[in-house]
Amino acid sequence: EPSADRLPPDTTPSGLSTGAGNAAPKAEVQVMFDRISGRYDLMNLLISALQEPRWRRRLVAATGLGPGGRALDVATGSGKVASDLHRRVGPGGTVLGIDLSPGMIAVARRQFGGREGLSYLVGDALNLPTESEAFDAATIAFGMRNLPDYRRGFEEMARSVRPGGRVLCLEIARPRSRVARFMRWWFDRIVPLLGRLAGQGSAYAYLVRSVRNYPPPERIAEIMAEAGLTDVRWQGLTGGIVTLHVGTVPPR
């Protein structure tokens, strides 16, 4: 069985990512998220310096969805984004959350299961178990950097969304602004310490490495365009420590 303690070190120097995708084996990433699923929400809140709920609200609002809408949340984790989307599209809307980790999906179902129109499935972001043009919007929050092929991830999201619908990506960035210096220090120094204290040091060391090798916002916008999305826009939040990208599915 793959072990999260054996996640390979990144070999691409910081800032030089080609944008092809995360080099860590998919099976080992899945096992890692299974292992941290029980503490995922608390750790997210701590490592974001309590900013994660605010970022999540901005993502959900940017979908432009209303009652009766249909939303897809990829790499849904513990299901919070999907749950927030479900509140936004109610009554009458539907939301599907998909994640590679069975442990994460189990947490999502325990927390939010039983709501009409909200469901969670185990599935691969690079081969989504969805029909084409089935949704009005697709989101991914803090999951794109874990995918082995970023372009393919955006292509699958775009395929699943109707023409005119939106594809949105919220992800941690590596800002250079003076405002973000504290957040960078927090992420590089405190997050690995928190991970060790939680007994998941290797998982949160991997998290830091994955962020360092994730492409800059400008390159992510290019990858989204290469995936066929139009009107791609992005904005930095909290001094640029995270970025929110939005693209539109063109007519087919």
C-alpha cells in the first residue's frame, strides 16, 4: 500500500514549474488525504490563519449561481464548498462533489449527507464521472495543485459545464507583495510545524512543496485558455496569498 511518508520530493526548482502537473503519484496523494481526512477542516482553518471561510465565500459568490442552479465541485475534500454551493442554488438546485479520496468523501457525507440535491462521489478529476454540459458552474478549491495534469483538469471541468457557464479555481499562490510576507512566513514555517504537532508532518511538508511548484497566476490563466476557456480573469485575495481564477465555457 502506498504511504504518505514516501511522497517523493519535488525536483522542479521553485518558480520554474512548467505547469504540466504535480509529479507526486496519484495513489500516494489519495492515501495521504485519506489519512488526514479526520483533521482536514481544523488544519485548513489553522494553516489559512482563519482566512479559509472568507476565501470560500468569495469563490461561491463568483460562480454567479442562483436558485435552481447546477454546480460541480471537484476535489471537494470534506465537502464544505459543495455545501455552500448547495445553499446558494436552493431551492431546486443540485450540487455534486467529487474527490479522489474515499476518506474525504466519507467525511463529506457524514457532515452534509441527506440534503436533497446534494451528493458526493469518489472520482478522478482527470476523468470525471459526469455528463457533458450537465452543470452551470464547476469549482475547485485548493485541489488543482494536486493534479498530475493541470490542463486536463480544467478540460474536464469545462466539458462538464454548459456553454456560457463558469469554471473557477481557488488556489494558494506565492505572492511577492510586502503585504503577503507574514502569510508566506506562516505557510513556510508554521504550517509544517502544525502538521508535525498533528502527527501528519509528511503530509503538510508535501503541502508546502506542492505550493512552491505550482505555476504562477499568469501561467494558470494561460493553461485555462489552452483548455478552451475564454474571458479568463483572476484576482489575488489576502495580499495575493491565494488567487481566484474564473473562465467561461465558450459555445460549442
